Amino acid sequence: MNLRPYIRGTLWTGGGLLLALAIAGSLWLILGFAGDASGSQAAKGVALVATVGFVLDVLTLVVLLALTELTRPTPPSIHPRRPESAQTDIHGSSNV
């Protein structure tokens, strides 16, 4: 199962949500200092929605990365097994 497109989409979505959070947070502060209470509250709502979306995006990314790791095929062994007759214990004597 190839999950790379979904992981890429999740990363792009997270970047977009961070950008939306930065813009909404900036507007929240600017409008709050300017005295516009209703505009400040609206920007606060957008910032909170972007924060919740970002948290859900990160959780989705964790699940996708875990699925990618769990479905990865195991590589073949690098070291070939020696025959049992050739194996010796710590003291050099044969295990046979």
C-alpha cells in the first residue's frame, strides 16, 4: 500500500493550517489592540478552528507514518546463517 500521496497531502495541509493560524493570530492581536472586539473574536474563532485542524492533521500524519512503517516489508538478513556444526560457544568448544 503506497501511502506517500496521503502523507504528502497531510504535510501540505498542515503547512496551510499553520499559515492560516499565523494570519488569524496576527489579526486577533491587531484587532484586539485596535479596539475592534467583534473582529478580534472572529479572528480568535478562526485561529482556534485552525489549531484544532492542525492537531487533527498531526494525529492523521502519525497514523499514516505508523501504517507505512508497519506495512514495510522486512529486508532479507544481511548475515548468512552458519551451519549448526560450525557454531561454537564462548570457550571455543563445539555446541554439538
